[in-house]
Amino acid sequence: MNAIQYPISGSCQCGSVSYQLLAQPQAVMACHCRECQKLSTSAFSITAIVHEQDIRFSGPLTHWSRVADSGNINGAAFCPTCGNRIYHYSPAQPGIIKLKPSNLDDTRVIKPTRHVWVSEKQDWYQIPPGVEVFDYQP
């Protein structure tokens, strides 16, 4: 299989928002919390942790935020036209982007090595062997 070549392009469903991922993510994780299940309408949500300088966005983004169980602010950036989530962020972690990588053109980068909030995991989903597992947010 060919090595992943950066930059990798990504975009929302309608194409109004696009981006270039310039470097490999610091980590890729699957979150099984109920909020991520609502977000993804699936068993979990995938997040790639990237440094802000390793990504370039183009197009309009709308922002929304909520207070997480921890008390931290969980912000989201999404396309105002089609509603696709592009990334999450926390004001407490400046410079860190929590990219929603399923909208990358090359999705081979999406290999979660960490599963978090497995205390809320759907019973039918089996976590693959060889990954880090956390009952809550580490």
C-alpha cells in the first residue's frame, strides 16, 4: 500500500468549506460518549488531533459551543450551508484542532489508536485489540 502523502484535502458535503491537512495527526481517537453518538448518529465519533499550524481552512465556518461534563467549553466549527462538522476546539487548549477527519479525500489516516468514554459505548460494538481504552476522557 502507498504511504499517505501530505497535504491531504478535505471538504464538507456541499464543498463550501475545504481544507488542507499538512501533516500527520498527533493522535486519532474514537469517542463513545453519548454526545458524540448524537453528533455522528452512530456508535462513536472519530477525531484527529492536529496542531493549528498543520491545517489550512478555506470558506465560511459557523461556530457553536456547549459546556462539557468536565466544565470545559467544547466548541464546534461547521459549514453554514450543509451543516457538516469540520472540527472541534477548546479555548482551554489553544493551537489544537480536533478535526472530524471523515471528510478527508484520503481516509487512510483514520485509524483510531485510542477509544475514550467506553463507559458509554454501545454494547454491540467490539473495540479492536491493540488500542488504548479509557472509560472516560483521559
